Amino acid sequence: MQEDIQYMDSLRKKSSQGMLLILPLIFVALISIYINPLLLIAVIVAIVLIYKKKVSKYRKEYRSYYKDVFVKKMILQAIPDAVYEPYQGFPKAVISGTALMAMGNVYSSEDYIRGTFNGVSFERADVLIQDETTDSEGNTSTTTYLRGRWMIFESNKTFQGDLQIIQKGFNFANRRKGFFTKKADRRHVFKTEDESFNKEFQCLCQDEGEAFYLLTPGVMQGLKRLAAAMDGKIMVGFVDNKMHVAVNSKKDSLEPPWRTITDEDINEVTREINAITSFVVSMNLDRKIFL
């Protein structure tokens, strides 16, 4: 690991050295505006060439090495059969098809990982969902619905209806309980027998009998522990025999810092991996029945 960090440091320093070459040229360019327009053109060309060959090139190599080598090694240490595709994500249809989230009109996804942990198949990716609007005067505003991770786990129970569990403070969930939702697709609010759970989460389902079948006391305790441990508000949905988990961490994960990598950066990657493994363990997904 230390060799990887040293190599990434060398790439970062090469990029910084390129910027040091550019700074005096910017000064020359400002002066040449008033002295010699032809010199200005030559200086601009030089700046562009140096930026491409000395700055942009090494920055791209640094980011690529961080994700494709450094992060990948850490993931494989914890989950040996994992496949990490840093520049791929969930297609929009995967998320919208759950009918768990308001989808807005801006969507992107990256840092896709799939694999198995304790025999449980999973997928995860960073997801960004936003809604961009423009008023009559041409002013644009953007509302972020979700910026964080989306995880999908194989369920150890079969079920027909949907169950949605929303932590208080998780906004822009699609509750599907309105008049304009088809009656067969509607969810309705219900309460569990755990008052502390009801205070922290809102539960919606299509079939209460099936919801209680899925939402056992052990599952509720697991959700409370996980909500306390996550770096953002969570939403959990049981849809089509899969468990979907959205965590609104309000940040992009697995991104390289533009400085020497520290123990805290390593811990951040570890926490991202633990976000996957902790759900398998705390929700007893590796067992044939929920407890």
C-alpha cells in the first residue's frame, strides 16, 4: 500500500510542477495583451500544451491509479469476488423502476461494485439525482434529491408487495400513496409495535401482513443500528424480492484527495466497503429467515 501511495504522490507532484510552469506564462500573457498580440497567441498555445502534457495528463493518471489500483485492492481484500467498475453505475431505469425515489430530470451514477459477501449477492453505486428548473427570466435552480450510495441486496425472503422504510429527514422519497397512483400500486402508512422505531422511521406498504413478515423485531433493531452508523439518512425498500438501500450522504465516495493520502483517506474507503458488509450482517441477509 505504501508503494502505491508513493507512486500517486509522484504523479500529483508532476502535475503541480506543470502548474508552476504555467503561472509565469499567465503573467507574460497579461502583459503581452498591451505589447504584442502575436506573443499573446504564442503564450496561450504554450499554456495549453503544458497543461495537457504536464497537468491534465498526470491528474488523469493519478485519479485512474487511485480508483483502478488503490481502491480496487482494498475492495478485493474485503470482498474477494468483487467487480469494481469506477466509471460505470446503475442505469437510471434500475432506480426509477423501484418507484422508491422522486427522479427529477438530472441523473448520473458511477463507482459500481458487485459481488457476494457471506453468500449474499449485492450491487452498489454512487447515485446523483437532481431536478433542474428554469424560470421565466432564465434563472436556473437545481434541487438535489439524492447524492450518495444506492445498494441492492438479494433478499432471503420472497414477497409480492412493496415495503418502504424511510428514516425521518430522508427527503424526496416516492411514497406512492397519492390519489393519482393506481390502487394496485399504492402504498399506505402503517406503524409497528416498536414505538422508538416509529419515531425514527415512516413505514409504507401494500400489504401489512407481508410487511410484518419482513419487518421482524430483529430487522428493526438492525435498521436502527445501521441508521446510527451511516453517514447520511437512509431509505430501505423491499421491491421485487430485493432489498434496496439509499443513503443520502451528500457526497461522492471513492474520490481521490488532491494531497498525500492519509490514514483517514484509507479509513474512508474502508467505511464505504463496510457500508455494504454491515447491511448483510445487521440485517441477517445471510440467513434463510429474518430474525
